[in-house]
Amino acid sequence: MFAIAMASVGLLAGSPIARAELLFLKGTLVPQASVPTPTGSGSASIRIDTVARTLVFQSTYQGLNNNVSASHIHAQATQTPYVFPSGANWTVALNFSGSPSSTGSGAAPATFGPNTYTPANLSAGFVTAQGGDANTAFDNFVNFLLTGQAYYNLHTSTNTPTTGGGNAGGSLGNFFTAVPEIDPGSFGSALALLIGSLGVLERRCGRLLRQAMSA
């Protein structure tokens, strides 16, 4: 059993992260280049099941200079680069409605989500830019998130959206980084990671067996 477990960990370690069934990403929210200068801080997290094509998003932030007016993830729809925290915005790929506000230095942190999204929730403009198929657009969106080509953007009523290079409309935001779901530093976390690896291996073997039987 131990040998199988170690083999499964090695298999996953040797596989590109983009091929994993479950992906976890985080981002630290920082002020964008904007007028007036944004205030506040926060973080955002994403959990993606690449097989089921589901994306769970959650963000927590505090100390904004005004109420939230918009919240979304931009992703690359053109080859024009975006240099955070300023630059010409990419297309809005996934829009979040109903984001709460946390205004002022003494306000309690506000949390949005966790909410689950599917290919059907991607913006029409982004899907069109990716060829018109929502599933393909979702796969591309995941790749953009993993490769620094998609960023979360939070607007406030003070920092309203504008057009053109420099985009003075952003408030907080940032790109995402892939991370482990659990802390690998503890024995319990390592054991949970090992068990999860076995589960992934079992599901993959099951799919391969079913494909072989149906061939």
C-alpha cells in the first residue's frame, strides 16, 4: 500500500499542473494605479475541478474607500500585455455580482462567496474571443489563470471604470498563483495529501479501464 501511495505521489509530481483534476489558486489583493489612490487590502482564492469544469471563487477584503461597484476576473482575449497594476484591460471573463462592501479603516472584513461557476457563467465576449465554444473557453480561462494571464479586479464607487491605457478605474486586484490546498508541513496535512493523491489515481485508472472496455 505504501509503495502504491508513493508511486501515486510520484505520478502526480511528474504531471503538469494543468492536467490535474483539482487546482487551487490564491492572490493577494493590492491597490491598482488609480485616481484617487485606492485603499484597502484583501485576498482571493479559486478552486477548480478541470474534469467537472467547475470554479469556486471567494474573496475577502477590507478598508475600501467606497462601496463596491463591480467585481470580476479579466483574462487575455488579445495579445496586448497587461502589466499590473496599470495597463489596458483585457476582456472581462467572469463577472461577480452582489459583492459586499467594507468601507473605511474600521469596517469589518467583507467576504464574497464561495460561489460556484461553470462555462455557462463566462461572459459572452470572452467565449466569442476564444472561438465561441464555452467549454473550450473555460479550459482556456483555467490556463490563463495558471499562467499569469488573468487577474481579479475590484472596483469601488470612487474608483469607477474608465477606458484606455492605464485604466484609472481599478481599486484592488491581482493575478493568481497555484498553491497546495493544504499545508504540507504537518503530518496530518501530508497524510491528507497522500490520500487525495490515491483518490485522483483511482479515478484516473477507472477512466482508463472504462475506455479500454468500451474500445
